[in-house]
Amino acid sequence: MDTFLHKHFRNHSPARLSRTATTGGVTLDDGTPVGPRRRVTEGDVLLVRLADPPDWDEEAEDEPLDVLLEDPWLLAVRKPPGVICHPTGATTRGTMLNRIQAHLDRQAPRGLLSPGIVHRLDGATSGVLLTCKTADAHAGVCLQFENRETGKAYLALVEGDLRPDAGRCERPIGKRRDSALMTCGPDARGPKPARTDWRVLLRLGDATLVRCDLHTGRNHQIRVHLAALGHPVLGDAFYAADGGLKWPPGECPNPARRHALHAAELSFRHPITGTPLTVRCPPTDFDALLAERRGSSPAGPPPVA
């Protein structure tokens, strides 16, 4: 019982939940109290009285949230550029997790549902962000990511005329020796296998719109691979075409500025039903970047195919 409670009430500490069961806070539907060591069996209907607030939960912020898919187990949303995925370091507010927590708090008592983010996007990257509402769903989706059973497609507007029309980059990626950024150069620290397949969608003379399919999930993978090919993502604050950095480590004047990278599709199996799913997220401001290169009004990029 204590294991079952901890899995379903993730914002409450195991010790508090065990104490709740020990003191009669958990009963069957007929009123019979059950202790922390009782086995949970299929068909059990439990009433749990939570006398205390959550031991920890993210601060909810009622900010706009564009929902792409939602059911009792999953929530996929559009992440706008300039918003990081979750609190880190001194940043405890203004993240996607804060927005998602507010959305979940409207569906259940405060802190009862806790968003489980299964993957991350760079702060300046927009697109599909998947979270899970339950522990079982979170475990199932995370396993698919670990086993590389998901499909991840990005749109990238890159500098220059990328040739040929399609290709693959499999250069291992590791940390740079002069900063916390990444590299696929020969001096990378702890390099790990990485694979990015790319295909040209539109040529704009001094820029190229490409679709990138990610087969691994290394930090900054698309940005590093495209820069290594001599075509950095347009607006990238760090990675240069020669494999180096645009700025000395720690001296970038605006590292959070928008770069032209968008998570357009995420494909996976539903962790509970097993149904194949593809969540698509058309760009919003990305089409304006294309319009600037075309010299015309925004018409939107071609479909991701």
C-alpha cells in the first residue's frame, strides 16, 4: 500500500503517506482501514484522506498554455521560445512546469497532479513538449525515449545553401574542453554516439529550411551537427560554422535570443493503451523568419512531411 500511494501521490513524501495509512487515513469503500503493508489488488476501491498539504510542489503560474493533446495520462503542449522547461538553479518561476502545474491544479486539488516532463527543449527552441500526469504513464514514455522508440522531427532554418538535398550526420557529441557547451570535434570530452538525418524542404538562397529527424537525444544535437556541416541554425547564439563558438565562453551578450529551431513532431506509443500517436505542432513565429528571407508577407513554411 505504501508503494502504491507514493506512486500516485508524488508530491507527498513516502514517510507522510505511510503515516497516513498507519493512522487510518486509507480505507476501502466499505470503510475498512488498511495499513501500509497491505497488498493492493485489482478491483480495490480506496479512499485516501490527505490531512496535510503536499510536501513539495511547483508554484503554479496562470500563464497561457497551448494544449496540443490531453487525456487522463498525457499532456502535450506548445512550448514558446524564450521559456525554459523547468525550474533550475535560481530560476524557480516563469517556466513551462509552472504553467503546466496551474493547468493541472484546475483539474484536481492543488498538488495532487504533478507534471512529469519526459524530455527537454532548449530555452530558445519552440515546439512540442510532452508531460505525463501519472507515474505509470511517465515510466512508460521514458522507457520509449531510453530505447529510442520515439520519433522526433524538427524544423531548422540554417545559414547558407545546404547541399545535398538530404543526408545524415553521425558524429559523436561530447562536452567542449573550454566551456559547458557541446562539440562533435575530435577533442570532445566523453563523446557519445549521435545521429541526425536531415532533408531540405526549401532553399532561400542565403538560408535553407530543413527537416531534421533525431535518432538520439544529445544536448544541443541538431545545433552542433548542423554547425559542423557548415550551416549553423539561423540566430544560434553560440555555435559557429567552423565548429567553434561565436563568442568566447561566458561572453555571449544574449544567450536566450530566438534561434530558428522548432520541434514540429513527436511520435510515440501511448504508454497505457499502446496506440501509436503523433503530436504535430506547426510553427507560429517561425513563418515570419521565412517571410523575411523570402522578402514577402508571412505565408507559413511547407508542411513537415
